[in-house]
Amino acid sequence: MAEPAFTEERARAVLGAAVPDLRYEGVTARLLALGENAVFAVDRRDRPNLVVRISRDADDAAWDRVGRELRVAEWLAAEGLPTVRRSLYSADQPLPFYGHLVTYWEQLPPPVRPAGPRELAALLQMVHALPAPPFALPRRDLLGGVERWLRRAGDAIDPADAAYLRARRDDFAAAAAELTGCLPPGPIHGDALPRNVHAGPDGPVLVDLETFSSDLREHDLVVMALSLDRYGLDRAAYDDFTAAYGWDVREWDGCAVLRGARETASCAWVAQHAPGNPAALAEFRRRVASLREGDPTVRWYPF
């Protein structure tokens, strides 16, 4: 059976406990995202606004992941990188509420435009120039969530598809472990997409620090290559990205391995939304079919 759905209604119940200010007139909460986390913008009259992130789980892995994100934010601030900052709304973070973990962040000013590939590339150059932080960063466990996402999907998906993805995960995990990159390894963002850049009035800001890792820098670059191949990214936009960064990861012979690993993870990620969501189930089936058929040209759609 699938795990209980992580819905907006559930997330708002957690938010109400985590932000008592919501009981006051003039305080509102806007849902910004509902995926691995629920993310709300809390607007408070006459007080600093907040962004509140609520995790799906509060198991040991979630505690590690969320705690590391907070440490990464403090480290990047000390290094002078333009990134999202944790809020002082609560001195103790993360906080558990109803089986979920909550963190508080400063709300950024409204974007002046959508972030572009050149802005992403510039921020990645800054990240990739960083030395190791004063705490341990894990390797980029790109495939580590596959089992969790398939478990959440439960019997909403075909067991044969789940078995196929598990086998594919194992194969690509083994292959990725043998890779040697062209670039020096070190700190990476881990989910380097323009959607994780906020183009504010003072310049681009890097957000969503949950997947920060220490690994092959190529992990950050293959994301845009997959966007070109699968998600309809314009070729000119991709060329802008590689020109701004200074290198095209597709020139590296390990690119296909990281691309295949990320495809596997992205397919399993959609599976967790399949229970009760026909659009997610249809997208999951499209992705699995294209992988089974070995067709890299089938268009995938963001979910």
C-alpha cells in the first residue's frame, strides 16, 4: 500500500502549528511548492516575511538532510555566496511537528524576471570554486531516494515497473561509482536547474540547498544536458549555459552514466505522486516506457 499522501491540506495543518502568527489578521500563507517538501511564503504585516519548508518525513535521514541544509546555508553565507538565508524566527531548527520537520527562511524579494541559464552557470562557477566546508558533506546520492519514492507509490504503479527501476538503479549506481571526472571534485549544488535560482533585484540568488554534496562537479552540469534531451530546453539556452560555464559536460565520456542515473531517479520521483493523481501516473508510465524502449528522444514533462 502507498504511504499516506502528503497533501497541501496536511502541510497547512503542520504550518499552523509551526507558525502561530497565522492566527492573526493580515498574516497569510501562499503555497510555493509541494514535492519532497511543502514550501510556503508567509506574509506578515509589519514583520519580516518568512518562507517555511516542511519535510515529508521526520525519520533519521530527514533529520540529517535538513540539518545539513541549515549548516550549508550558514557556510555559504560566510563564504559570501548569494544564497537563501535561514530566518531567526526560531533559534532552534529544524523543529518537529506532527511527524514532519520544519525550517524557517528569509523570504526573498519578488523576482524581477525568470532566472536564465547564464545566471545558473555563474552561480555554479562560484560553488565549484569553493573549498571543502568545515563539516562533512556526503557524496551525491542521486539514486538514494528511489526506494523511498517507489514505496510511497505503493500499488498505484505496476510492480514490474518498480522492479525495473530498482534493477536500473543498481546498475547505474555501480557504474557511477567507477567514474572519474574531468573536473576536480568538491562541493556541488546537486540539483542545478534555473528554477533553483532566484533572479532578484540585487542579482541571482541560489536556493534549495538540500542536495548540497561533495562529489563530481559533473553532477551539476548533467542536469542541464538532461533538460535539453528530455524536457524541451531550447538549444540556444543550453548553448548559453555551456558558454557561460566554459565547458560542455557532453564532451565527457561519463556523461551518459550520470544522465541515465538521473533519468532513473527522476522517473521514480514522479511515482510517489501517482496515488490519486492520474496526471502523475500517466507521466510515470511515459517515462518508464521510454526507458524500457531505449528511446532518448521521448519528451518528458516537469511535474
